[in-house]
Amino acid sequence: MYIGLGIFLLVLGAILVFAVGSTTVAGINLYVIGIILLIGGVLAIVLSFVQQASSRRAGRVTTTRESHVDPATGTRVDRTDIENH
């Protein structure tokens, strides 16, 4: 999920660093903003990979839900099975 955001921040930061250079707009140094965006993009991508790796280690859970009406009593019977892989 954060990979797309990270790539966007990297591209925007690279444009500000390499294309715009050390231009200052209304007291804001665009080069510094570009560096901050590059670092944020790298962090977003790295955190995305860390999050994916930790979710894989946690395992997968399969849930099966079954619902029917008991003909003898007329009541609804719900059953949920949870399997960890």
C-alpha cells in the first residue's frame, strides 16, 4: 500500500532536487524539501516491505462460516471454523 506513496514521494523529491536545484521560493529552499521527500519515500517503501514481511510471519487464517435452520426446532444455527496455517 505504501509502495505507491513511496514512489510518488521519490519522484517528487527527485524533481525538486535535480530539476529545480537550489531555488528558493518565498523563503522555502526547494532543495531541502526535495531531500526530505526523498527520505520520506525511501522510508515509506522500507516500512511497506517490513509490514509485508511481518504479516507473512504471522501466518494465514482461514475462516469458514456456515449457517442453517434446524428443522426440528426451527432455530438458526451458525457455525464458524477458524484454521491457522
